[in-house]
Amino acid sequence: LLARALSLSERYLVGARPASVRWVTNQTTRWGSCSYYSGHIRLSHRLRVVPDWVLDSVLVHELAHLTHPDHSPAFHRLADAYPRHKEAGVFLAGYGLGLSAPGRS
């Protein structure tokens, strides 16, 4: 994951270098999180099965937080540099609905 994030950072977010990137099992209401001060990125284990382009979009989003810890216009300019960012958001909205469907464990 770290190598993938570094490659995406080089391509879309010059200068954003995470200290670590890892899967976690305790994120059920968000896809990822980033600590601006430590540089650690955590991704929900639920993303292990999504297409690569969706995972890359989440990584770019979290990498953008290493430069802008908020959701300001400057942050969105960086995150939106990923060409399929909006499409990934639609995918994740549907995937999230499926995960929360009744009878799903």
C-alpha cells in the first residue's frame, strides 16, 4: 500500500509523502483516514475488494489531507486531480449501501 500511495502522490500530489499506509478493521463509517501531523493513512479493510481505480481514488483523497487537513477548495483541487474521483464516489456510495443492506453480516 505504501508503494502504491507514493506512486499516486508522485503522479497527482507532489510533495505528499505518507509515513505509513495500512489496512484497518475498525473503520466502519469511513473509507479511510489520515493523520496530518504523523502522516499515517489508514484504509478500511472493506476496500480490499473494490476495483483498483476506486482504491486509488481513496488513497489520493487521503494523500491530499497530508497537504490540506480540511476539506477546503484547495484540498478538493488536489483530490479532484485524480481523473475518476467523482466516479469512485458514486461507486463507494452504492457499495456502502450494499454493505448496510438488511440481512448483510
